[in-house]
Amino acid sequence: MQKILVVAVGLVTLLAPSRVNSQLIPQPWVSVGVNDSDPTFALGARAINWGVELGTGADGATGIDVLKFIRVSIVSPYVGLGLYSADKGVAVSGGIQVGATDNIFVGVGYNTVRGINGQVGVRF
């Protein structure tokens, strides 16, 4: 029984996915969008499939969103929750980011405060 346990632990250790160094380096992006014909802007960063986005919306609302990414090959859909000022309250967001090249990714998303937006980011 001990031999089986040692072999099983060894195989799990060998075959378990390890964090790649590139996942540990933050991947920043900029976002420009529109909500009710008002321009919106945001800056974001992602590491280890979690992201944070600081944005501004209509009526001077500023806020922060926490995003959870699901990596599927070169496509990464995400969902998030945020908190905004100017009586905007809680925001819900979702979208997708796609690797355009080895170092550049693009995306499109929707935020209930900032509206629809396009994203361009860099991978180091």
C-alpha cells in the first residue's frame, strides 16, 4: 500500500500542471468604450487568471472591477463584479480576450456602468 501511495503522489507531482512564469507576470490592457453615447475608459491587469480593472464611466463615476478569467487555448472569457461611485453602485461585467499575437491580445467586453468596450493589451 505504501509503494502505491508513493508512486501515486510522484505521478501527481510530475503530471500536475505547474504555473508558468508568464502567468505570474501581470498582463496590462487599456479599454475604451461607450455607454449612452458617453465615452468610458479603463486600465486593467491580469495575473494567474484574476484581473483588476480601474475605470471611469458616465457622470464621472469611477470604480474598480475584480475579474475572473477562464483560459481556453488562446481565448479567455471573463466575468466580474465592480463597485462604482456617483450612485452607480455595483457593476457586473463580462467579455472575452483573445491572443492576437504572442505578445498582443485584444478583447471586447460589457460593463453595466461603462457599457460596451474594446481592449488592447500586452503580454511580456
